[in-house]
Amino acid sequence: MNSSSSDMDIDPEVPKSPSSPVCSTNDNLSSYDIGLFVQRSSADGINLIPGLQKKIWTPPDGYSFPASGPRNLKFQRSWLLTYSWLAYSEREDGAFCKCCVLFCARAGGVGRQTLGQLVTNPLRNWKKALDTFEKHNASEYHKRSLLQWSLRLEIEDENALSIDLQLSKQKLDFINESKLRMIPIIETIILCGRIRNCLGTLESIHTFFIYPKRQNALQDAINEDETLRESRLKKLKKFCKTRWVEQHESVATYLHLQPAVIRALDVISTTWKDPTTSSGAFQLLSAIKTANFQISMHILSSVHSLTLSLSRVLQSENQDLGEAIELADAAKQVLLERRENAEKDFRGIFKTVSEISAKYDIELRKPRLASKQTQRSNVQTDSVQDYFRITIYIPYIDLFLTHIQDRFLNHRKILSNFACLFPNKMKNFNEESCAQLFEPYSSILRDDSRDIWVDEVKLWRQRIAGKNVKNSLEALDVCNGDAFPNVHQMLRILAVLPVTTATNERSFSTLRRLKTYLRSTMSEDRLNELASLNIHRDVEVDPQRVLEKFFSTPRRVNLLYNN
């Protein structure tokens, strides 16, 4: 049974008045009067407005039911309490069975005769009302409608599955599996939100002190601190969103200058008369003096310091993918050790944060938690240290490990076949692995024969046997392209396999400096030559050879050139 509405709005359109007379002229007629749904087709019973069953209009206390007939009989409120399926229509001045109106077909009973009172027509004969109610309550079509009514209520209250899920176990299993897969995504988003909160505060602090007057206030606070007076760090660094080295330096610089930052913000918030600046300083100071910010910043500093050397190597030039994966593997092992000894390592971080909190009157406490979590389980601990270790420290290390695995270590399969070119990495030659390396690159090699390729690799391995060749760049220096053309081409492919986007970013930066709006119409040859001059600055250019090149082509230039 589908609990969602099809093409209906929240407020149903009032159907045309039926043939029976309308007894009420009330302008404030409820849009959920049961009489408005009598003219619905039987197929509409499964496409009801969500929550309609609980919205059916009920006469309020003190409502005066209109009298009719010579005896002035009228609808009795006690009937609504006796028969839960009964509803009164102010529009029709009559009684209906709300279950049958919404769910019953317009035919039923013996011989499938057309249904009348309480279903398609209102009951207004109050003298025989009780007998009619009892007879209707015992009918089979009413019992079926009552069952559908209760099933729909259970589905809307989430106490029962919808009919399509009850009939299709495969669909139900798919939904349950999707929910299980979404839980780690939700937990990751929550973790990133917590870490991102402190990074957003860090960016706001850097932006706040960009202005010269505020920067002078920070310099005064640094000079007043004896431990920071002789420090070479005088300014906060902007947090870079892409480079891990700059991220670590930004966090480390802030933690080093945090005493001066707190003092400067305190002075600005209490002594400066500008309301915008003083209120901004007070807000930043309030954000800094929270346990979540302090712990998150120290966790970032601790974890990023482990991968600092890896980040610097990855951003260097002429980086080999094989060496990058080895460094990433080493960083992963260190992080795994941190993960296994999380309780011991986080104890040191929490001790540092506790000392800072005691100095600046920062309360270390757990955030408020919901009494009943529906999407994930609460952390069952009363310790503040254990809470932050479980909710921030361990998940952040796990997230970092996942990133290293996805970005670097998944390339092992690509490099495993290239190992056949290096005897020190694959001591026993594997012909199958060598053939697998040949298949994807056969179209760009000089010889498209698999046997020629395997034999050439065997000769190449004998050529460099005993030499300490570690990577593709060193191998290219000793590889003769004429003697080993296919191996030489394969080594070039390995050398240009991208490690990170740093190389591409350098190219983009170079082109941004060259192709300005003044040079937007330059030819491709000129752009390539200017880029080569800009990138390869270590190559000395002989002006004499440039002049010879210039005069090698006839020109309409009245210049004399003598060799």
C-alpha cells in the first residue's frame, strides 16, 4: 500500500455538491470534512494525503448539532465514542463511516449491490441510527475497509512495512543494505564537520588579523610575551585547502602564536570602540575557548606531523610513483601504530589541552547528547578524555588511513607488473607478469610482438644486474634507447605516471602567468616556447645561437649579420 499522495495537494479540492441537500452554510468549513471525500473514485483509496486519517474533522466540544424532523432529533456526540470508525460531516449534516469512505469500493454486500448510507450517502435518519450502525459494523466490506485503515496507520506510524516491501524481499534487502552503507558516510560527514569547524575558525582568525591595525595589536601581544618575543613567527599563515605541507604549517603556526592571539582578541573585544571589530573579536575568542576547538587543533597538528615528510616529497619535482607508494606505506604503518596505541598517544594530547584549558579558563566537558540516538549509538563513557578519543581522534586517524589507501596504495596493482624491469625488486623473473605489462601498452611500443618484448626484458635485466637502480629516472639514465627501444619506452611511461596533482598545478600556474589578456592570441608554438623558458630556468640560453636562429629565415628586416 503506497502511503504517499499521487497528484493531490495538501488541501483537497472540494468536489461538486452531491444530489443530497447541503444542510450547513458555514463559511469556515474544514477542508478535512469527511463529506468532501465521498465522491472520490475507489482507486483513490490507495493514494491518500499523508496523515489524512488523523486529520478527519471531528466536531469540537460545545458544537451544536442541527436538529431535523418533526421530533427535532439530531446527531449524538456519544456515538463518536462508541464507534471509532464513525465521522460526522458538517457539510452534509450526516454520518459516514470514514473507513469505508476512504478505502471501500463503491459496491459490496450480497450481489455486489451499490453501497448507500454511511458510504456514498450520509445517514440522517437519527431514529434508526443505532440499528444502522450495528448492521454496518457487522458487514464484510466494512471489516475489509477497517483492516486497510489499520494497516495504513501502521505504515504511516512506521510500525509496519509498506505493502510493496512486504511482497518483495529483494527490495527490502536492498533498502536495508543501502542504509547500512550510508551509516559510515553519515559518520564521516559528522567527523568532517567537527574538524571543519575548527578549520573554519582558524581561517576566520587569519582573515580577522589581515588588517594592519589588528595586525599591530597581534604584534604588541607577541612582544609582550617573553617566549614569543624572539620567535621568528610573527604572522598567522593561511590554511591551504589542497597542500598538506601548508596545512600543517598553518596549524603549527597558530598553536605557537595562540597565547598572543588570545591576548590580542581579548584586548580588541574589551577596549576597542568599533562595535563590528570588537564583537567579531569576542566571537572568535568564544570559539577558541572551547574544548572541541582545542582538541581538534592538537589532533590535526599531531596527525599531520606524521605525514609532513611524505607531503614534502610528494610536492617535489621528479617524483617517482614507486617511491611515493613506499613512503605512503611507511606513513600508513606509523598511523596504524598510532591507531593501536590510541589511548596512550591521546593521553599526551589531552594533557597538553588540559594545561592550556587551565591557563585560559576553558571548561573541558562533553557536548550535550541526545537521550536516544536513532542514526548511531551514543558513546557510553563518562570520561571527557575517552569521549574525544573515541569520537574525534580515532575516527580522524581512520579517515586519514583511508585517504592514503585510496590515493596511493591502490596503485600497487599498476606497479606490480613494472617490477619486472627492476631486478632488485623482482629477483625471480616472472614471464606472466611481464606479459601482462605488455598488453595495455603494446600499441605504443616499437614492436608489437609479445615474444620480442619478453626477450628484450630478459636482456635488460642482465644489463643492469648488480647495479643499484631504484627508480625509472635512474633506469632511463643507463638505458640505451637503440638497444632496448621497448624497455626505454616503458620506462618513460613509468616515469610520467602521475603521483600527485602538484606537477599539473605548476603547469597551470605557468600558463596563467604567460597567457594573459595581452597575449590571448599567441600561436601554439610561441606559447610552448615561452612556457619552456619559464619552466626550465636552469637551462642557459646562448644569445648568439638565438641570433643565428633568428636570421636563418629570410626576413624583411634591414639588418646585417656576419658570421
